[in-house]
Amino acid sequence: MYTYEERCVMNLGDCYTLLYGCIGRQLLDDHGETGEKALRDATRRFGIDRALATREKHLAWGAKINMQNLFTLSHDLPGDPRFRRELQELNPQERVSHTLVCPMADAWKAQGQREVGRIYCEEFHPACYSAYAYDYTYVNLAKTLTQEGDEYCAFNVVLRPENLPEELRPQCFEEYDPAWIPPEIEPENANGKRGFGILSIKLYFHLLQAALDHLGEEGACSVERGLQNFSGVAAEILKTSASKDSRSVDAAFVSDNVPIEMELTEPLWERYGERQAKERMEIHFCKNLLRKLNPEA
């Protein structure tokens, strides 16, 4: 039995996952190969965006830019209690792991979006992990739970000092920086609402931008239809979760369990609100979701 706080984290994560799934599904259905090209491009853009934000934060802390820090210092999200992983190796040069249970893969599969999820896996992880270490990371994702027949995700992420330019080696590995003093880094207080909220805004923004760049307004219309579909999916998530916790789906419950705030007051929209991104989100997701939750209002 999960606590209310754990269920909120699960719902926030599922909403983030299915925001991608619903928009991605619509792009594929409406535009075929061109829609897939836009989706893959958007996913890479998002991965790079997340990587650069993480690297900037680590450099500000005085941390080395390597695989151990990428996977241990970047806890901007709380752990999902459904997630299961076997970690084989983690050091500054490499991380080898198997993901046995992935809530994202399960959510996509349940919604008939497994193909869309596979695209996320193929594009996000290599783009993100490589960009974090100045495009010198080797990423081998041999298996994924979004691929039919694969029983786990197999990650092998490698950064070798021999492949780096000499000027970058001290920034990545302490053995090349003998004067370096390890900084005292306070563990981050992961906040699910904040973390998934930031990621959801960025993810949606890159999906819309890539759709517009590749497909023009027809692509934007597909994103809008994806948001409308997502509002229905999110409404069902909220209703099901509220029933399990014997709660009413009021404004506080929606705020706790949906990463996007209904009022869209997050300052990040100032940077990620171009090309009517904020207005489209308000009309096609927020207002639709509230209508589905309270049809008589």
C-alpha cells in the first residue's frame, strides 16, 4: 500500500510520461515519417536541454563532469517506489545497469504508446548523457523495456579520459587535476512537484517547437490534439488515484498530482512560452482537464 505522498510522485511521473506519449502518438498518427522525425528531434533537444542544465549546476558546485556525478548528484526527482534496477558498475568513467521495472515503460504500454516510448528511449538517453560530458560520452542502450521481447533495459554509459581533449580532462577527472579539492555538496531536497513541473514544461516546449519547425502549423495542431488527449488521460489518473485515497479531486489534489499548474504562473514560462506555447497549454490541456473533472462548472 502506497502513502499519499508516494502516490503523488507516481502520478506526477505518469503525467510527465503520458504528456510525451499523447503528443508523440498524435504526431506519428497525423504525419507518419515526418511526424516521427519531428518527435525524435524534439526528444534530442529536450535531452540536451536537461544535460546542459545539469552540467551547469555541477560546475557551479565545483564537481567533476563525469559519469559518477551525473548519476549520483542529479537527484532533482524523488524516487518512484515502483522502479527496480540492478546496478552493475558505477565509477567516474562508466555506469552499467539493468532496469528491471520502469514505470514510464509500463505507462506507455498501458496506453498503447509503446512505440512512442521506444523513440524516447532511443533519443533521450544518448542525447542527454552525451551532451552532459561535452559530447564525448559513449552510450550503448542494448535493450529497453519499450521494445517488444526485451525483458529489461541494458545501459552502458562510458566516458574515457583518453577520448577527451587534454584541456577537458582536468574538468572531468580528478587524477588530471592534482590541486583540486573535493567540494562539500549538500544533498538536494528532491521535490516531485517542482522537478516534474520543470521537466514537463521543457518537454512540451521542445515537442511544440520541433513540430512547428518540421511541420508548421499542422504540426502545432497535432500537438494541440495531443494535449487534448492528454487531458482525458490525466483526468482518469486523478479520478482513479483519488478513489484509492478516498479523496475528492479538488484544486489541491490536482496541484499535488499534476506537474503543470493550472494557472501557469511558473516563471519558467517566460523562457519556454514562445510561439504561443503557454496559451496552447492553457486552452488545450488546463481548461480541458478542469472541464473533464468538473463538467457542471
